[in-house]
Amino acid sequence: MKNPFHVMLIPTLGCPARCSYCWSSEPGSPVMDIETIGEVVEWLRDFPQDRVTFTFHGGEPLLAGADFYRRALPLLAEGLARMNPDFAMQTNLWLMTPELAEVLAAYHVPLGSSIDGPLEINDRQRGKGYFDRTMRGYRIAREHGVRVSFICTFTSESVKHREEIFRFFLDHGYTLKLHPALPSLRNANPEPWTLSPEDYGDLLVYLLDESLTNLGGIEVMNISDLVKCVFTRRGTVCTFADCMGTTFAVGPDGSVYPCYRFVGMPEWVMGRVSDRPSPDDLAASDAGQRMYRFRELVDQSCGECRHIRYCRGGCPYNAIVPTGGKIGAVDPYCTAYKRIFDEIGDRLNREMEERCAVEQFAFPPDPRKKPGKPGIMSLMQQMISR
């Protein structure tokens, strides 16, 4: 099975919000012009992949405006029709208008936005007024048939209110995707807010328990993805996938990077779309070679780990932040990943052993025994039914 091919388009690193832990906003950043989108189409024409997902990210991608997307989306959809392009966008929704929503709806662009829980918790770390402005944009998007899901960033402060945050998502019927506040190579903004590996592991196990307790009432996308990793023995999201050669980001000026988190750092430029670099050219660049060294490090460091097939040492970017960009260790959140993968794997094994015992010996259910909460297998069945 081929790994998914993913190109992140970063129209600008500018953003009207000023979140306390943000590392990706760059005031005064240029905005991508439509000619760069045309160069992207020409660059990818000869790539061997037969499917591609384009994610517009930032900064704030809506700063590019409705006319940009009115022209960019058909350029990509028609110019790369043989690659069956899908689209997505990550936006705070502040700049959403009916005009923009209509353009995005026409190309079935699902939106990911960011809400960190109830208004008070959210605005404490994202800034006063953030919640109301995002929810205004959310309503406009939904009125025009655009699908919106939310990413919730847990920080060292907000994780103390995990029960209140989970209840907020459950009560509103919002799908929850968790993102931990992480350190950055670009600036020190996130450091006071960074979620520790220990707290992250605790949070993942808590969300696993709550997902099972409230099965059918809420989807925690991270838990679904982690269960899928264990069950299929394959990484299904970027943190746990070998992304080298299958994920790239294009910055506002047309520079190509290994991932959107590197955009704006000249030392991580792999090439420029106007030069039409081939996959081999990108792999041979200095930045490409550093990324491939991470793969070798994972094979050496994690060879005895039971989760290596679907974890792959975690995120290479996370791994190089503590060393200032040098390849020297796996993702420091390894302890959190091991904890949740162990938890899922052990629970799944126990459930399967119990089921086999019941089927083998045909024990009738004990009528005095209260039914337990749903398990991993029930969650898997729900995922399949979706």
C-alpha cells in the first residue's frame, strides 16, 4: 500500500490572531500569488502518485482572499486531475465570509479550526475575543454546507481542566481532535505552554476512557487514529507515519520544505517549485538528507520496540527541536506514545482472549454480572460502521 501523498500549501505566515503559544505566525509575511499555484501544478505533473491531498495551512490561509481560492482550486483540481486531488484547510475562521464559504463548498474543502474549550479557557491562551470570532466564522461556514471540525490544543495550563474541556466538546456535539502544545525551532513562544510527555500520556489514556464511556456521543479523532494504528499495524497519521518523500510544504514564495512546521527557515528549503525538482532532487537536498537520517536513526534506536511498525519514532520535527535541528534522538514524546499504544494493545488482547474463551467453552453470560463499558473492539466496530 502506498503512503498518502500530501502537499501543504502555505499562502502566508501572517495571522490576525495572537495566540500565546503560537510559533507559526509571522507578521508582515508575504501572501502567495496565483502564479505560484500554477508552478505547483507544473511541478507535480510528472510525479508518480495517483492521489494527492492539498491542505491550505498557515499562518492564516484565509488572508489570501476569496479571489485567490476561486482561481487556485480549479487550477489544482483540473491541472492535476490525474492525481484525483482532495482538499482541506486549517483556519481560525475569523475572516470567513459567505463568498469564501461558497468557493470552498464548491470544491468540498473540509475545514479544521481551533477551539481550546469553553470561552474562558480558550481566550485565556488564545486571546480575548478569539472564541466569539471563530464561532461567528463557524456559523457562516456551516450555513453554506462547509464541514468544520475542531482541533483543541492542550497546554500545560489547560490540561488541568481536561474534564471541563471534554464536556464542552461532548455537550456541543463537536468532533474533537487533540493537539499538544509543542516546542518550536522558530521561537520560544510555546515553551511556557508546552505539554510534558507525562501529561500528554495521561491525557491520551483519559481520552481513551472517555471515548469508550461516551461511545456514540463523541469522536476523539486521535483515539480513533491510534486504535487504527494498532489494529492495522501501520501508521495512519503524520506523527506515526514515515513521511519522507510523501509529505511536502510549499511556502508563500514557492520554496519547498519537508513539512509546514519548517516553512520560513532557509536551512530547511529543499528546492523551489519553479525549478520543478523531482522526488530524487528533493531527497538529495541537504534538508532531504537530514530527514532520511532520521529514518535510519529510528531503525537503530527503536528496533526492539513492539510499536515500531506503526510509530516510526514519532515526529522528526519534534525530535530535532531539543537539539537545535540536529538528528540525534527520536521524538521526546515517545513515552506518551508507548503508554497509549501499550494501553490500547493490552486492552485489545484481553478482549480478544475473553471472547475466544467464551466462544471455545460456550459459557453462558452471568445474569448477575453488570455489563461493562464498551471496549476497544466496540470502538473499532463503530469506526468501521462510519
